[in-house]
Amino acid sequence: MLHKPVYIIAEAGVNHNGNIDIALELIDRAKEVGADCIKFQTFKADQIVTNDSPKANYQLKVTDKSESQFQMLKKLELDLNAYISLIQRCKEKDIAFLSTPYNKEDADFLEALDVTGFKIASGQLTELPFLKYVAQKNKTMIISTGMANMAEVFLAVEAIRSTGNNDIIVLQCTTNYPSAIEDANLLAMQSIKAACKVAVGYSDHVNNNYACFASVAMGAEVVEKHFTLDKNMEGPDHTSSLNPVEFKELITGIRQIEKAMGTGLKVPSAAEIDNSYGMKRSLVLLQDAPAGTVLNEGMIGFKRPFNGLSPNMLDKVVGKALAVDMKKDQALQFNSINW
């Protein structure tokens, strides 16, 4: 079957550092490099973490160790009015807008802005009441599965389906920034597809693009990867993100892999058909022989080009007499034989 183009999401996340101008530029650059969609995160820090919540290990490595996770996230909030500008810019640039809600209020806010879908973060995969609440809005649900086992993924999918929403895409994901390529576990993506009967994709946190490329060859319909203007900017996710040049390389690679996937039908390409004349062989005489000569196997060879009887006709011509005089290396034709 023909493979649909992979839907490529540039995960801007919080890489705007709370600055609307950076967020708008992320949209512009994501469009320039060829992403189908740019994704943000919609949250209020005081609604998702306690004041003294510690940072994750990966966050401690790249941000101020003295601040709490709340303090870090507070700096990364966007004013809710900013999302109106972001959506407008996405429409102007003809790139899809997507965001991750973390609470019911976030989902309600995004719905009021007429978004076409929701991205659910790995941390919320096991929050079934929240999944049902968002799913009831009857929009596309793209869910990441980091930190989860198959039972949890299955329950999440069933929770969404219980609302009547079957527009579900499940992304294999490893929650670590950056994640080791040996933890990508891309075969789990195929297992999820088989077990849950859903469209699948891959959300990547590996420092290179090998896992992304492999996921496309394995049937990913969506690929998501973090996107930044500058990997040296301050913030928790920049070092694990791709800059515009790198993201362009990712997209170019994915589009080339899509071309390589083909149709699944084993047929020669047009170029191969042209090449077959010079590459395949025919039955040829290995010596001069006059008409009436009875052919034996030792008189016949296989040689290029393919301008005579197929080598598969060997058993049919052995024991038959020549109908015409023939020279060495001349290809046998149907009318060369007294049948």
C-alpha cells in the first residue's frame, strides 16, 4: 500500500522561555524548515507543581540547581492571551498549531480557541479522568507513552474510546532528556499498534535522528521532536532539542525514507526495466551450427543481452533441431527452432 506522508511535529514546548517574540519566531522557523505542526504547552505553574517540587534529574543538569521546579516553570509560562497571537501566526504561515494542556482549565481554554486536537504529555497518560475530560471534546488525541507499560497504554486508549472518541494517535516515547538510543524501544510502537488498534508514531528525545528515521521505516505516522532556535539558550529543553538546521536535516531524512518505502508491491522500477536488456541473459549458441543441428546442453550458454529466448527455456530447446544456420554467440529466437 502507499505510505501517507509522516506528520512531523516541531515540539517548541517551553523553548520560548516565556517570551512571546521567541515563540513567534519558533513558528516562523518551523514553517521554514518544513514542519507540519508546531506544538506548545499550555499551563500555569501553580496548577501543576507544588511550590517546593524538586526538579527532574535532567533539569538539574541544565538549569539553576537552586530554584525549584515551580520557579523554573513560572518563568516559562506564556500569558494566555499570547496563544491567540500564536494561533494567528500559525494560520498566517500555514502551519498547524498544537498544544499540551495540563489541566481541565487548559483544555477548556484551548477548545475555546478552536484547536483541532490535543497533545497529552507522558506524565498525564495514567490520569484517566483527565484523559476522558479532554477526549469528550471530540478532537484528535495524540498521546505520549513515556514511563508507561503496555497495560497503562491500553487503559488510556480505552478511557479515550469510552467517550466515543476514536481519533487517537499513540506515540512511543522515552521520558529522559536526552534519552539513550538503546532506550528508544521502537518495537514497542508496533506492539502498541497491534494491541490497541490505533495509529502510532514516535516522540523522540535522542540526541541524533537515527531512532526517528527507523521509526518512519517501521510505520510511524507521526514524528515529534523538540525544536529550538539555539541549543545554548537557558532553559530545561534546549540542549535536547534540534536547532533549525538540524530539524531541516531531520525532515529531509524522513521525506527521503518515505520515498524509499515505496508501494509494497514487488515490481521492477522503470529504470530497472530499461536496464534489464543489458543485465539479463538469453540462450546463445556457443559454436557455429547449420540448420538441422540437434541441440544439446553443451552447445548452449547464458549470455547478455536479453535479446533472445530466456534461460528458463533451456529444457525446451535441448533435443530440438535448428531451423536456421546460426553463428557463435547468436541468441536463440523462437523461430530459430524446429518445434
